[in-house]
Amino acid sequence: MSKRKRNHSQSTLGTSPGTLTYVGADVNYATKITWIEYNNEEYKVCQIPHFADLNQLELSKTKRHWFNIDGIHEPQVIATIGEIFNLHPLILEDIMNTEQKPKFESYEGNQLFFTFKMLNYNVTTREIESEHLSLVLIDNCVLSFQEERTTDIFLPVQNRIVSSAGKTRKNGVDYLIYCLIDLVVDTYFMCLDCLSDEIERLEEDIIEDAKPLAMRELYGLKREEMILRKSIYPLREMIATLLREDYPSITHYTSLYFRDVLDHTSQLIENIDSHRDLIASLMDLYLSQVSNKMNNIMKVLTVISVIFMPLTFVAGIYGMNFDNMPELHWQYSYPVVWIVMIVMVILMLIGFKRKGWL
């Protein structure tokens, strides 16, 4: 992450606002553009072979249009799309900046711009992977931009349009925007569920045996929770901003669904705060377990030391080379000393047991 931020500062230093500079991981694939045209009765899904072919399209005003752009790393492609749809230069700049935090903006020409993060929990690395997403709403057209990945994250919504399942084809493009954002919020719940499972596993491990690896994993979970929180908090604010103002592109019918998304983000934030408190409690539990383990070790060592103190005393006395020690020349002195020391150990162990020290 630090490397990407350093590249960001170096690549945009001294450039004017609206300059198209890609900020993100290197991508070796060409941008893929999918055009979905639909209404209540029919639909059409087309792959645009080349971004220049967008100029040749004739968009019907009686149908809804969705252009799904998979890849934001080519400035020429983004610039061409911006010219065709007359997008504001600041929109294009934010689309290509994967470090841009989630936000919502409205521009002239009834342009609504959303940018946020798609999150996915990697079970192998136990880390949250982030993907930069942007949505633009213009009249009866939606433009969606996503980083190049192996799978299209918006494919479930496209499948609903193709199968005419749900309300997507029956409503306007504002409802399509809602569907795309709601899909992203659903992935947040999946990430949170995975983190919850990790917290429960660590809680059992710490209670059973507090190992140093558990503290390292707790700090890792705390870091992933912060990443999730940094994506959800701004998303809640952008949805709240959308609902506070009246935008002609957003109908009252769709606003009700956006309120539901707002409720989901609030629920996510509450769960994240609960997780943060639980992780802090587990850290305290870990330290307490380590302290108790150390106390038990010290108790055992102290008991052993106390047991051997009188034995060392007896062995020290009879280890002295004095001539006038009557027990030295008695034939039963050796077994008697052993019996006395064994009896002393037994009596001390019984006394420690009664006091609860063992």
C-alpha cells in the first residue's frame, strides 16, 4: 500500500486537476466494454470490440443503457468515454485513481457520480482485497467502471436483466444504480461474516492456549476491520447525502430502496464497532492468559524451590566433615536421613495442597 501511495504522489505531482493518470496496480489486459440495452419486454447484451466503436452506437431513448467498463488503466479509453458522454474531467480523474476514497458528487448536465470499494475476503491470506468501482448516472444511461479482474463483479445483476428476474428490467436506471450498490454492500456482509468466524476461532484458541501467534493474528484482524470500516463509513455518508437532496434522476420509488441500503450500512458499522470492542477484549484476555501462565510457572518453580530448601539444609549438615558427628558412624544413619527427607517432602506437599497452592 505504501508503494502505491508513493507512486500516486510521484505520478500526480504538479499536474493540473482533471489530468488522467492511472493510480493502481499494473494491468496487462485490454479494457473490456459490455453494452446492455433493455426495457420491460426485451434486452440486448453486446461486447464492444474497440472503445472507438462507442461513437457508432445509436442509443434508443425508450430503452435503458448500461455500459460496463472492465478496466480503468488506459487513459485513452477513459478519455474517449468522457468525450462521448460529456463527463466532467474530475469524474474521469477519480475513476482512474484507485486510492480515491468513496464519495458521491453531482455535476452539471444531471450527472451523478458514485465511487466506492468492492471488498473480498481472501481465505488463504486472511486479508481483505479491495477493488475500485465508479458509477455514473446520465439520463437513461449508467456507466460502471471497475478494475480489471478475473471475474466481473456485476455479473449477478447482468444475469437478472437477462433472465428478467426481479424488478431491474421494470424500473429505470436509478434502480440499476441501487442494484449495483446493494450488491457491493452484500459483499461487505460476507467479509464481516468471515471476520466474525476468525474472531470466534481466535477466542477459542486463546482460551485454550494463549500462543504468541494469536496476538499477531489479532492485530491482523484489527487491521482488516479498519479497512472495512474505512470503506463503509464514507459509503453511508454518500447514501445519506443522496437521500437528503432531491435529484431528478432518482425517483421516490428508488429512494425507498436507497434507505434500505443506508440501514444496511448502519448495521455494518454497528457490527464493526462490536468487533473492534471484542478484539480489544481478546487482546486483554490474551495478556491475562499469558500473565496467568507465567504466574503458574512461577508458582511451580517456587514450590519446587521451597521443597528442596530443607532437603538442601539436611544434606548440607551431613555433608560437613566433622569428627564428632555421632550419626556418621551409625549403621542406620543413611536410610534414616532418606526417610526423614521423604517424610518432609510428603508433609510439605500435603500442606501446599490444603492451602490450594498446587
